[in-house]
Amino acid sequence: MKTHAFSVPFYQFDIENWQEQKDILKSQLPIFEDSVLQSYQEHHTDFFDMDNTSPMPVYGDTVIEMCKPCFKDIIGDDDILFTGMWTQTSYKHQRHSIHNHGCVGYSCVLYVEFDPEVHRATTFLSPYNDPWSGSLNYYSPTVSEGSLVVFPSTIAHWQEPNLSDKPRTIVSFNIRGHVDLVKRRITP
């Protein structure tokens, strides 16, 4: 008998009416210029612009409304707490090093500008080594513009260097169940 004692939840969705929604979202995203790149700059992001007075960026409501229908199977209709949101654009030779988002629930990547002919999807590192060889296991989903990938926030992941002249833009955010919902699920 074969059983699996552990698994890694991983979800992938396509945003409905993406082309229509993309134009609205792109008009709200900050514009990052490629002209003044510094050697230490891996990518352009508004991540560090967040503060306690404005926990969501101006494009936050747009992203929440377009992504909320995707979460019904994961958390439920109205039980989602968005705990941060930022955008990232990578120009030629830029990347994002291996990292995780800490123990905050699920993390999400929405692919806004992405050409599958020249860009690579986010690569995820399995928390389990191959049992036969001890090798590390990786996974890169097949995505396109409008794809939303949802994964445990503790999973290590990275973006390979963008080797094209086309910018690669994503919106990333973290979600979890509301505190009362989390307490109900873990309290008998």
C-alpha cells in the first residue's frame, strides 16, 4: 500500500478576463526605470515603500478583487487576510535570489508581464530532498501572463536572471486566514 504522509500544497490559477484586467492593473503599478541600474540592484520593487500607515499599495484593491475568486478552494470566500503586497520588475540580467516569505501563511505570485518564450517562471525548492539520492528537488510551473501561483510562504524560491530585453513584472503578496478562523482551526 502506498501512502503519502506529507505533501506540499501548491495551487495555480488563471485570472478571469486577464487582458481587460491587465490594462487596469498596469495603469496603477509604479513605473521603474531601467536607465539607472546599480550593480547591487537585483530587481526593481516597491517592497520597501510599504509602511504601517499604508499596508496596501494603491493597486492593492485591484489585485485583491481579481484574485479573490481563486481562493475559494483554499481558504473560503471571505476568510482571507492579505498581509502585504508589492510589485517587482526585472530588466535584462536582473534576478531575485533565493528567499522565502517567513511563516505567514501562503505567498502568491501574479505574473503581470511575462513572455514564456524569453522569461522563466519562479523556481521553487522542495522542502524534502530526493529520498534515493539526497539531491535537491526543484519545480518551475508553466505560467503565462495572468497566472496566479499560490504556495506555502516558507517554501524557498527564486527568479532566474532575465536574459531578454523585455521586462518581467510580477505582483507578489501573502495571505492567511483571519486570526479568528486560524484559532478555530487549531483549537479543539
